Amino acid sequence: MKKFNFKVLVMFAVATLLMSSCASIKKMKKNADQINWDVTPEVLEAHAGQVNVSVEGQIPEKYFVKKATLTVTPIVKYEGGEMAYPEIKLQGESVTANNAVISFDDGGNFQVQGALPYEESMRMSELIVNIVAQKGGSVLDFDPIKIADGVIATSELVDKSGAPIVGIQKEKNSTGKYDPTIDKFQRVVPDEFIADLHYLINSSYVRGEEMKADDVNQFQSYTKEANEDARKDLKNVEVSAYASPDGKLDWNEALSKKREATASGYLKKQLDKLGVDKDVSTKYTAEDWEGFKELMQESSIQDKELILRVLSMYSDPEVREKEIRNLSEAFTAVADEILPELRRAKFIASIDLIGKTDAELIAAAEKDPASLNQAELLEAANLTDDMAKKKAFYKSFTKQFEDDWRGYNNLGMVQVMEDDYNDAAKNFEKADQLDNSNPIIQNNLGVIALKADDINKAKELFSAASGVAPQVNYNMGIVSIARAEYDKAVQLFGECTRPNAALAKILAGDNNGALKVLESSEDNTAIVDYLKAVVGARTAKENLLTESLAAAIAKDASLKAAAKSDLEFAKYFENPKFKEIVE
């Protein structure tokens, strides 16, 4: 009897089994080209700093070995590195694991979705699929399969330099919003002085004691000074005469007319003595009910609310007087305290105070900033385009008015314009400490966050500044681009013609609208021409593409290398004109 070596027999059986397993998955590797792939998007794109993809695979019938397992991993491969999307495991019908099952007889479908953080190196890349097959103890790597190109990164062209807001407004108005008319520089400021010349009851005689009254003397001095001072323009001198609202209306009308004549006659003589050559305009009012109402509101007379109600209920002057006289106790106080003040002629001098000229403001800001008030120093900074002077003026402001947020805010704004975001942040923070709910400062802090790519914080800060100025909408438009909310960005930019507004339209699919924005833009930087070239590529307008790209590279030579690797132009990589421009 022959003896068999059992150990050798077992080893032979195992080897046969392994060879059989390996053979079956080798066949799967050999026929891997039978798997169909659908990739969305067809060329990978970066949006909101992410490269999203959806990969669908269709496995044909009679392909998937019943005892095999496949691990499928989409990978973005680029020069110097690679990044993998989530993998998926597929198994045949006889595998007892918990993966997606693919039928041998019918085949089947599977899907992999994922997102990778965008990196600049991905601009020229490939999406490949790595497949590892396993059956029993055999493991086999398939050859990598290219299924897409990537990455179009046009969204990354967004300029995250937000728009800061200058601080002109100082105070909030009654609605709680910062009012640009408060403490804003006005070169011409209207002013006036009013004096009252009082008469005795039923008289139009100008008494000597009234001629010497303090307010009458001050009125004459005010008018004389306005007439002589080059910084003051005497616009108008007016006499307005009245009778108090008691007695007969026709009598009061005649009386107020006489008072107009005596008051204007007196004033004209006084102006002649002062050397003021100015016509005096005159008018008279029979009964001074407006003055009566004002004095009543300021008084502490008993039943004053009842008297004010009578004024609102009746418009006929005689009915008004009758109803007030019926309040006998109250009328006595009215006759003693109110009516004598209404037997008068008002002298009104209206002037314009003329401020410093532009040249005077700038000269003073340079040589003697302490001589200027807040509004004047801010205006001096606003008048100059010299960034060094502007910065110096705002620094002077922070020293003179250290409790006013505007100096630090505006200094920070200049630093943003100089690309000095570190120092700008410090000054915006100082401004915020002085007024921590100010929407202008919130916007400017948002500009700092936006530049630092802290999109969520920037959005929060811009939201707090909503409505304060058009710059906020522009900044929120940038945030929307960064969040891949392109339609919203288009809406926020509105009629803006800056490059970011055109970029938003490109990303939203409105190429014609983007071209209109770019053609009307006053921005003469290279990015405007580069975006025109992108529009040309997307709309198959070769001349627009090549002419615009050449113009862009002429302004910024670094765009030559960028265009070479920009898949927006992939269809033109072999175009002779394109190659001539970028080589």
C-alpha cells in the first residue's frame, strides 16, 4: 500500500484554492473597463472652498464574483499629492459582510459622494478610482481608472477685501440710527438772532426802555458784526409785528400794522447808524395765536391743558377768546403772564456762517490740528487723496478727541486701504470699545474677519450692520460668494460694477450679464480682463477670450501661469492663439 503525505496534499489544495480565487478576481481586474462611470460634475469644481463630487458606477451582469469584495475609492490626484474621497465597499452575493451587494447575474449600481477641501494644487488634477479586490486570502489592486478632470476654481477668484465705512456720523437720531447730518462738516451754516420789541396794551409807541433792552442791543451788535465779518453773510433782516389775541379782530389788525411801521422805522434808523446797508422786510399778524400756544405750553398756568384744548377745537379767533375768557381764574393769569409778551414786534436777523475753505482746512490740519473742531478735522481728512496725510489727520483726531470712536475707525479704514489689516483690526477694536453697538464699526470688524477667511464671523458682523450703508450689501455679497450662494450674491451686489459683482453673475450662470458689468466697470485691474476671458471661454467667443486674456497678462504677468492651469480654458489649451499668449 502506498503512503500519502497528508501535509503535502493539504498544501496543494490550499494552493489550488488560492490560484482559483486569484484567477477570478484577476478576471474582474482585466474586465474593469466594463464598469461605467458617471461623475457629477463632469469636471470637478470648487465651491465654498470645497470640491464636491458624486460618482455613480454601473457594474455589468456576469462581472461581480459571488465571493469577492471590492473597495472603491475616488481620489483627486495632483502634482505633489492626492486626496481621497470616502470609500465604498461592494460584495458579491456569497459574502457574509454588511456591504452593498452586487448581483453576479444582474450586475448593479453604486454611488459615492463626498467633499474635499480645495487646495491650489488641485487646479490641474485628475479624479481617479482606486479599486482593491479581495476573495478569500487573495488581494489584488486594480490599475487606477481616470474618470474626470479637475478642478475649475473660478469661485476662488473672489476678492475678499471688503468695503470699510468711514465714520462721519456722531450721534443717533430719534429712530436709533446714525444720522449723517449730525456733526457733519458744513461749510455754510445758517444762523439767526431774534429780539422782541414790546409794546404797552393798545399802543404802537416804541418806548425808550425797550430801545435799551439787552436783546435789542445784542441784535444790533449781531447784525453789525455779520455785516462786517467776511466769514458771515447777512442774508435777511425782518420785522414781524403782532397784537395779542384779546380784543376785537379788526382793532388788532390795525394795531399790528401800526406796530410794524413804528418797529421797522426804528430799526432802519438804527441800522443806518451802524452802517448796515440792508433792506428790512416787514409783515404783521393781527393776533399772535402761534406765540400764544408756545407760551402756554411752557407756562405753569392752571387749566393750561384746557386752554390748549380750546385752541385745537376752535379756529375762529373770537370764539377762542370767548371760551378762554369763560375760564375766569385762568384768564386772569393769561392776561398777566402771557398776553403782555405777545404785544411785540420781532426783529429777526438771518445769516450764513462761512466756514474754512478746503485749502484752509488742509493747511490747518497739517500745521495746527488743535485749531480745528471734530467736523473740520474729519473734513480735512476727507478732502485729501494723499494716504499719508489722511492717516496723519486721523492720528491727530485720536489724540485730540480720544473718546470719539470716529478717529480710530477712520484710521483703521485707511490701514485697510493700505493692506495693513493687523493695525486696522486694533483700531477698529478701540473704536468698538468706545461704541460697541455701532453698525459702522461692526461692518469694519467684519471686513477684518472676511480678509481672515472667517466667513461665519464676517456674516454675523455684517448682519449687525445691515442697512447702515451700501458697503454692507457689497460685503454680504462677498460672503454669499464664499458660501456658494451665487444668486443671493447677485441680488446683494445690485447695480455694483466691481469685479466681484461680475464674478457672482458668472458663477450664477449669467455670462451675458457678467460681461455687461465688466464692460461698464471703472476698475482697470487685470482681474476685469481675466473675467472677460472666462466669459469668452464659457460662451465660445474665441476673440473675446484671447484679447481679454492678453490684456490681463499685460497688466499682471503672473496670470500667464494661472491661465495655463485654469480648466476654464481647457478646450483652448491646444489653440495656437491661446498657446502664444500663455507661453
